[in-house]
Amino acid sequence: MPRATPTLRQRKIFALTRILGGLVAALYLGYVVVANLAAGAPFDRTLMFTAAVAAAGFGYAAWYLRDLQAVAREERAAANKE
């Protein structure tokens, strides 16, 4: 059975949702790390893991930003063909 391919608009919305979700999660976790360090908490394993997950959130958002750029290139190519 053939699989349905998402439209450019669907791909754009999907990428934007993932970018915003990754950024919100990364910013919140980054804030948690900074707030804990400012309060004098030691930079132990738990806080290191939180910082690593925040960095992963930024990486996640950056990955889907690349996908959004690919969608924009495809939209421009489709507009130039018309």
C-alpha cells in the first residue's frame, strides 16, 4: 500500500512545532540550571544531566530548522516553476 506524502504546508507546520517545542524545553531547562547554580547548588550529576538535555533541546531545534530550510527551498523551486 503506498504511503501518503505530507504536503509542504504540513511539513512546515510539523517543523515549526518541533522547533518551538525544542526551544521552549531547552530555554526552560537552561533557566533551571542557571537558577540552581545562582542559588548555590553544586554542579552535580543531576544538574549536569539537566544541562545536557537542554543542549540536546537546542540541537533538536537546530535539526528541524534545517528541515524547515529544505521546505522553504522546495517552496521557492515550486514557485519558480510556475
